[in-house]
Amino acid sequence: MEQNSLTDRVAKLPKRPGVYLMKDASGEVIYVGKAKQLRNRVRSYFSGGDGRFTIPYIIKRVQDIEVIVTANENEAFVLERDLITKYKPRYNIRLKDDKSYLHVRVDRRAAWPRLELVRRPGNDGADYYGPFTFSYELKTVLDLIKKVVPLRTCRDATFYNRQRPCLEYQIKRCSGPCCLEVDRGQYDRWLDQAIDILNGKTELVRSELASLMESAADELRFEDAGVYRDRLAIVEKFSDRQSFVSVGGESRDVFSLYREETLAVLSLLRMRNGRISESFNYCLEQVEVPDEEVLSSALDQFYKRGRDIPEEILLPVPIESEELLTERLSEERGRRVTLHVPQKGSKFRLLGLAQLNAREHFIAQFNKESRYQQVAEAIAKICRLSQMPRRIECLDISNLQASNIVGAIVSFYDGEPDKSRYRQYKLSFQDKPDDFAAVEEVVRRKLSRLKGENTNELLPDLLIIDGGAAQLERATTVAAELGVEVEIVGLAKIRDASGAKRGVGSRSIASDLKGERIFLPGVKAPIALEASAESTRFLQRVRDEAHRYVIEFHRKVRSKRSHRSQLDDIPGIGPERRQRLLKHFKSLKQIRTASAAEIAKAGRMPKSLAEKVLKTLR
């Protein structure tokens, strides 16, 4: 990959925590690093580095960069270590240290289980929790657990040789099962509470610390209150520790799909022995089938290449061929394989991490500007425009229930909504539904402003009228009268035998775009649009946004009208006088039966204005 191309790719990396892998021309990983913000960190290598003498050697050899997004910096810390161990990159420092991160061991088969700190999890039937990257935080949390959960802490040799309870029991940090009778059911509940805290559910500890802090402050023991405050802060930070790591020895693959229209990215995270071992991202173009079919095909193809099959595969949505695929994968693996769609818990969070990676990879790979350029070229060709349209606007009319006829125009620039250019129009011929006249008035007011001085209106490259040949003719006639050169087309759906528009409200991709037609000035026959074309989808998106915007405006106008009264239409009756009259007389009916003098007094107005009120209301 050329250096300029690599620099461009770096500029599209996500501004999120994660791990980056630098590869040479042969695809070998030569450096692995972690970052709090991937884009800024990787970009620093191409702008002078951070002073390390190895940077020029790395940049000279790097041909590709792969990133794995993580939920936080702690996760990146653990993942970086695992990837360094796996790939052994030549430019990473590998310390010859046999220590591992701390784990918490709980052997539920013991008579009275306890929390033990170990460096390496074993295959001994016990439960292990971790790894924990910062031993100080873990030990602090275990100390806090002792203050609220009275589990035993002594070793077996000490436990079975006690003759009386120790000091831990006296200060209420242990229930004393070594010498006293303790309810085993209650002890198991305490054990579950401790494990919940280790898993990040720290509500109990937080509540206890908050109570101790407040009590110390009330008793003016501010030094103790400060200690509890610091411990509370550690617990809150601890609760945000890495959530993707499990040391139960599970192996699973996590598939996720992110797509926009016909473009998609399939992302895969592979978990081995409870840790993320590698990731894959596949870019897909011209995807016309539903997500379920994409995932089913991906599973079938991915595991056909002789890759090892894990005991569990996580998916974002169910697939129709689940039973058949499960049977085949289980047969190839030699043991049961489970396809699972998690809805909550750690597996759901892991699925979310895969989805995040898919989305970020999509953003990096599919450049919006180049995508829109292809769409604009297709629109220019279909609509026979003189140039590729950068600013496209769409006009729509709403006259629901034959009242409050309004119009609106939405504006898109380079494929994205430009809401600063959205416009709303209240039309003059109220309660007389006439879509053709409404289109004419909105276009006239829009184009007239373009000819005026001191206006910030912009001439669109393409103006779309939501309608057929008749609406288009009215719009082009107005443009010709005003001498404004603007390219205008009509966009409409084919109506079925019942007169309803086809393709509206359908969830299927194919039927949702059925019957889209473009009307061109001076051309009798409309042009049928290709349903699967990205240009068609974009035009529909623009038209749907115009429809949403004008309906929203219509509802707002109707709502205001429902709160108006005949008093609002009388010159000289402002909000204050209106409020006084309604407060005094309670209703318009009572005002009609009152005298001009009573109205003048209640509304604090001239008698001549009161007489005008009576004349209007009667």
C-alpha cells in the first residue's frame, strides 16, 4: 500500500480506544499498540512519532494497519498483551516475566468457599474471575468486600485448626464458620453478592461506602470521610473494568453486520480461552438480500476453509437455516455447536463490541464523498441534467382534510441534509385544496426570493417536485415566467387499481421501491427507475424527508389553529385583551350576550372597539 493511501486510511480511523496492528508487505504483524484514541495515536507515527528511535524503522516497513475497537482503555490494555503474545512482533518489547494478571478463584465445592488470588487459572473445576489488569484496584475492592460481605479469608490450614473465632469475626468481617454454626444458605448468598461485585455489580459496596462517608462527615471525622470517598471512587472505576474477558475457558465467534443500503461490512471477533484472539472485517458491495441471508452465507463460507469451529457462535439476528447449519457445524467439529442471539448480559455486550468494529470499519472503507459522486452521476444521467447535482431540493405539499394547506422544501448538499436551507410555506388559498396551485405558489415564492437583493437563498442544482407531469408543468411554467434557469423534475410512484400508491410502507427492500418514476420537462413518458439502484434509494430518501418535514409543519399549523378563537381575527384585540375578555365572560357565547359597555369595561378598551367585537361575533 502506498504511503499516501496509508495516510488517507489513518485519517479515517475511529476516535475510540482500541488496539492497532501494523503489518509489513507480507502481512506479518510487526508492531502492536494500544490507544485511548486510535486515530490520533496512529497518526502520530506519520507526523514525527513520539521520539522512539524505532518509529522510522516501523513506518518504513508498514504496509497495512488493522484496528480492533474496544469499549475502554482497560480492554485495550489486556488485548494488546494477548496480541503481542500471539504474534510476537519484532518491534514490541517482550519482557521475560512469567507473571500473569491476577484472577480470583472460587471453589464452590469447598465446605466454606473463599475468594483466593491466583496468577494462573487452572482446570480444576473451580470458577475463575478476571483477569484484572491493576492489582491495586483489585486488592482494594477485595478489602471493601470484606467490610460488607462476611466471608472467610483464612487459608485451609488456619481454618481447620482454629479453636475460637479470630479478630476478623470480632470486627464483623467474617461470619466465623470455622468455630460457629453458620447458615450455609445465607453464606452462599453472601458469596453470590461478592461475585456480583467482582463482575462489576457494585451497587452494594457503593451504598455501604456512601453511608460510611456520610456518617463520618456528620461526626466531623473528615479524614475518614476522605478515605471512604477515595474508596468509593475506586469502586466506581472498578465497575467499568473490562467486560469482554472471561476465563471460564469458553471459545466463541461473534458475527456482526453493519450496512447502509447495498453496502455492508461483516465483522467477526474470535474468542479463544475466554479472550479475543483475532478479528476479521469483510467489505460487501451490491448486497440485495436480507441480513439473515448474508449471515447464513457468511457462516457457511467462513467455516468451509478448514478453520476451527468454536462451541458457540453469537449472531445479531436469528437465521432461517439455523437448525441445518447447527447440525452441519456440529458434525464438522465433532461436538455440539450452538448458534445464539444474546439479548442481555456479557454476551450481548460482546456482540455490541463486534457491531462497533463493523460500523467503524464501514466508515473507514466506504468514503461518503466518493459514494455520493457515483449517485450524483447516475441522477444526472437519468434526469438528463447539464451537470452533476451537488445541492438537491425537494418540494412537497400537505393538505390533509382539505384544510391548512402548507408546503415545504428540504435541501440536501453532497448527499447530506442541509437543515439550514429547509423552508416552510403557509399558502394563501386556505380550505380550497388544490395541489397544482399550491406547487405553483411555493415555486414562485422560492424563485422570487432568488431574484431579490439581500437574500441568502441558493439556487439548487436540481429541484424535485413530489408529483407527476401536471405538478411539474406548473413548476417549470413559473420558472420560465420569472426567468430563473433551474433544472426541475417530478418524482412519483405508480398507483395501483385502487388508486393507492404502490410500495409505501412496505418493509421489504424490493417492494419498498416498486414503481418509482421520474417525469422530465417536455417528455411525455415517465422514466421508470431501477428499484435496486443506489440513486433510486437516495431520491426516495430525499422525497421521504420532504414528506416528513411538511407533515410535521402541517400538524403544527393545525394545532395552532385549534387554539385560536374569533377574537384573534379582530384588529385591536391583542393577547392581553383576549385573555381579559375570556377570563371575565368565560366563553364567546357570554360575550355575544353582553353589552358594549360591559365588554369595554372587562377588556379595558374603547367603546368603539367593544362595538366592533360585538359586530364581529354576532
